[in-house]
Amino acid sequence: MTQISLSGEVADAVNSGRPLVALESTILSHGLPPGRNLDVAKRLEETVRAVGAVPATIAVLDGTPTVGLSPAELERVCAPDAGLDKLSLRDLGPAIGLGRSGATTVASTSALAHQAGIGVFATGGLGGVHLGAQESWDVSADLGVLARVPTLVVCSGVKSVLDIAATLEVLETNSVPVLGYRTDDFPAFYLRSSGFPVPWRVDDPAQAAAVVAAHRRYSGSGVLLANPIPAESEMDERLHERLLTEGLQLVRGKGVHGKDVTPVLLEHFHTASEGVSLDANEALVLSNARLAAEIAVELA
Ligand code: PSU
Ligand code: MN
């Protein structure tokens, strides 16, 4: 059986109960362009370390789920010719069994982090219920995994390319607590508010840690902590509206389906906004990594 491979530093931290933060690789390989992705990957790890926690970026390399990528492995994942598949949880068995390499999503990163003994995970945006899911049935596996894996996922909400109201309903049905960080509104990735309220709010890392610790005594599900993009990096609402309309047209026109929808939309946002969306993306994911590390320190 293929074992999970933990880096020495990650294994030591897990064994000694030191704080750790898991980081995903799909955001690097499919969410950010080559060049920019490696820089962000390194800064994410530095941010986690600066708070006193150990970062563990996760991917599947040549059939081995790897928790805590080395600098060389991080470069491999971020390379322009990496050609990595996007692996959700359903894809882990096939990729591992067939000896393939791929980047992990929120769903598969959460599951691997939990197996490795890591309870806190920072990312950018969660997958959710797609617009038109009544017809397409396109609901991200991220939601189903949050329902049954006890990882704290720190993100900036979900993109407005998704059906946000339906996403919140599915989380409620699956008994996943959704917490707003210093906000009463569920954030929408590039925007600080989606217009939908969160059921609970926490105002500091200690409160978040207390909620997570209490939740874990009663439930096996995850917790979603929604941290809005820093105000100074929030995208202009009209620019956002334009990019969204264009992006959705592009996806429909090209007949893009399933797991390719998010990468195609992100690519449009990045090129059509001349990098504004990239700066926003970077700012929010760094902010989430910092907050996740602060909570991991509280939990440890
Ligand atoms: N949202 C983003 N950027 C991303 C993703 C989502 O803003 O890179 C990625 C994450 O890895 C997430 C995945 O877990 O897309 C969800 O994809 P799908 O909807 O195919 O499950
Ligand atoms: Mn999907």
C-alpha cells in the first residue's frame, strides 16, 4: 500500500504536537500562472512560519501523496510544464494506484491533511454549488468532504461564479459550521461581502480555536472559517461584474464543463483584469495563511 509521505519537518511537528497548516497545490498549478505561483507558494510558507507554525503544502507526486513539499518539489509543482492533473478526492485512488502526479484541491488536501494528523488548512476559495446546478448537478466535492472530514478550512468564501446561497444551504444541510471572521457577511472571494449572512461570527484567533475545539467534541465534520479579502485589496465591484459576465459567456461559448470551469474562469479574470485579480488572489490567500497559522498556534 502506498503510504503518505511526510517531510521530516512535518513528521516532527505532528509527533510533537506543534502547530501545522496544510496548503493546497491546485491553487498553484491551476489557479495562478507560472512565475507567479512559485512566488506565492514560497510566501505562503514564509507567512505560516512567521506566525510560528509549520507549513505543509500537499500534492501527489509519482503516485505518492506528499505532505510537506520540499523546495525542489514545490518548484516541480509550479513549473510551466508541470502538466499536473487536478485531483479531487475521487481522483486520489486512481492517481496513486497508477503512479501519477497531480495537484490537490480543497477536498483532497483536507482528506490528506487529516490522515497526516494536520487539522488546519488555509486556501483561497472553496468550491461550491455551480450556477445552474439544477440542470448540471455540478456541486464541488469540497462540500461533501467538509461534511465528513474534521479539518478547519480557512478561505475567503466562494467565488461569485458559484451559486452562493445554494452553497450555504448545502453546508447547513451537512452540519458544517460557517464562521465569519470579523464579519457578519459571507465573503465572495474578490469581494468582502456576498450579501448573504453567516450564521456565526468570531473576532479573534482564540475564539475561532475555541469553536473548532468545541465542535470537534460533538461532530466529525469540518469547520469553514470565512475570512474576507483585506479591504485594500478588494476588487472594484464594476470590474468584478464585467469580468464575471464575460467569464461566464466564455465558459458557455467554449462548452467548458466540470472541473475545467474554475481554471478557465480564473484565467479569464487574470488576463482580462491585467493582473488586478492576481493581486487580489495573492492578498487573500496570504491573509488566510496567516489567520490559519494563528489559529493553529491557539489550538496547539
Ligand atoms: N476556487 C478558487 N481557486 C481555485 C479553486 C477554487 O478561487 O484554485 C480550486 C480549489 O482547489 C478547489 C477546487 O478545491 O478549485 C474546486 O474545484 P471543483 O469545483 O472542480 O470541485
Ligand atoms: Mn465540479
